[in-house]
Amino acid sequence: MALSTFQAFSRDFVGTVNYDANDVAKSTVEFTAKATSIDTGVGGRDNHLRSADFFEVAKFPDVTFKSTKVQKRARAGW
């Protein structure tokens, strides 16, 4: 089994960022993408990602992220 790194994006998604400037720790991030819209630019790989081997889009149509913690970090220099 080989592992590789690739970039992908979703063409059908919604997200919300609730930013609390007074207390960043009270901020939240939520993101939901339709699993069928995942696109790596390689059709065969996209279909494999949509299969039961990975996202199983027929059974799990959405990919969801909800933050459990938001914290302030020092900004890196340019």
C-alpha cells in the first residue's frame, strides 16, 4: 500500500465563522461539503474517494467539520 498527498476541493459547500474579537476562544467554525462534489482533478481518484473505500457518499452525503477549540496564535513574519 502506498500513501500519497494530493489537493482536493469541494464545489458545493457552506461554512460559518463566528469570530469573537473580545475572546477568540469563544469563536467557532463550522463547514459542510457535499461529498459528491469533492474534486482532486483526477476523475478516477475522485470516484474512488466517493466509494465505500473512503467517503461512501451514497450513505454519508455530507462531510462536516465543527471546531472544538479556537485559539489565538502569534502571527508569523512574512
